[in-house]
Amino acid sequence: MAGKIKVKRRAKGARPYFFPDPTSDKLLSIVMALAGEVSVLHDRLDTMERLIEKGEMPRHDAIESYVPPAAVRAERDVWREEFLSRVLRVVHAELDAGPEDTPEQYEAAIQSVSR
């Protein structure tokens, strides 16, 4: 195709790391990419169901041009928040727990509080 613009697929700059092990970060990136795709599929399926309920044939152009009303966007936002919460539950739990203390750090904290 003449005149087609090619866009680079790589972001510039250093890759952000959230975990000490780079493999965990790579896995998180993969999971988040898949979660994004699931979210898009959920919205498209929801659109198809709504079109069918209105008696419309869920054709490609109808799906692409569908603009959800505010109430539908709000429902989808709630679903997305709950979905991401489930996907990231383990990560959130680990972050909330913070780094584990060594027995020595624990004992020092007990001694400090006891004084």
C-alpha cells in the first residue's frame, strides 16, 4: 500500500520495574496485556448483546459505531474495576503486606515497643 505510515511498536525509555525479579515484571506485563484484551472482548460482547436485544443484527459496522450511553459506560467501568481487582489480587496483597521482616527486625520492633 502506497503512503502507509509505519509506526514503531516499541516505547522509548527504560522499562519500569516493579518487582526485584525481572521475570515477574515480564509476567505482569503479559498478564496485563491479556487483561486488556479480555476487557475489550467483554465490551464488544456487551455491545453485541445490547444490539441483539434492540432487534439489530450485530454487524461489524454496528459494533464499531456503537456509542454506549452513560449508564452502560458506568456498568462497564464497574465491571472493569472488579475484573482488574481479581486479576491483580495477589499483587495488591503482596504490596499491602510490604516486605517481610527478618526475625531480628521483628525482635527489635518488639523491644522498641516494650520500652
